[in-house]
Amino acid sequence: MVGASLSAHAQTQGPDAALADGWRAVRVADCARCHGKDHEGLAAPSIVGFARTQSRERFIAAILDGNPQMGMPAYRGNPLIENHIDDIYRYFAARADGSLAAGAMPGRE
């Protein structure tokens, strides 16, 4: 499932499905190539740590607007990311607060 079908899935399946949809969108976008396997940092900083220290609004702006001078692409206009930005935020917020373990696929714990 990609695009709008992920949102429809989350709406019918509840909050765990929204976390899973965020996880899937992050996987498809391949954020791990720069941020590391568990998104805890590699060539680019930890997304989990960023979610832990930033507001929801700042987190979403950073993803949608990127930071091109530092190599972070802007995802504004990318339907996979834009349509699932709240799910992506929920996924990383759950990772940041420890309610979702690194490497865990939401809905399968």
C-alpha cells in the first residue's frame, strides 16, 4: 500500500495502523540511507532524537521543507510523505518516547 491507500488503511484500522502507515512511508522513502537503519543517525542526524526535542510543527516543517544546504531534501510535493506526515510524526514520536522499540514494526509487537 502506498499513497492515499495508506491513509484509508489507518482510518479503518485505528492508531496502530497509523503508526504502521508512518513506518511504511519512511521505509519507502528510504530515510535509513542517510539516517541509519533505526533512524538514530548515520551520515545524517537522528530523526528519533529530533522528534524527542522538537515540536510537532517544527518536525513536520523540517521534513516538508528539508535543509538542502545540509543535504536533507524537501519532501513538500511528494504525495507519499505529505499524505502521511501525521503518521510519520506519530511513528517518530512513539520511537522518541520509547513506546515503540527500534526495529519494531508497528502493530506486530
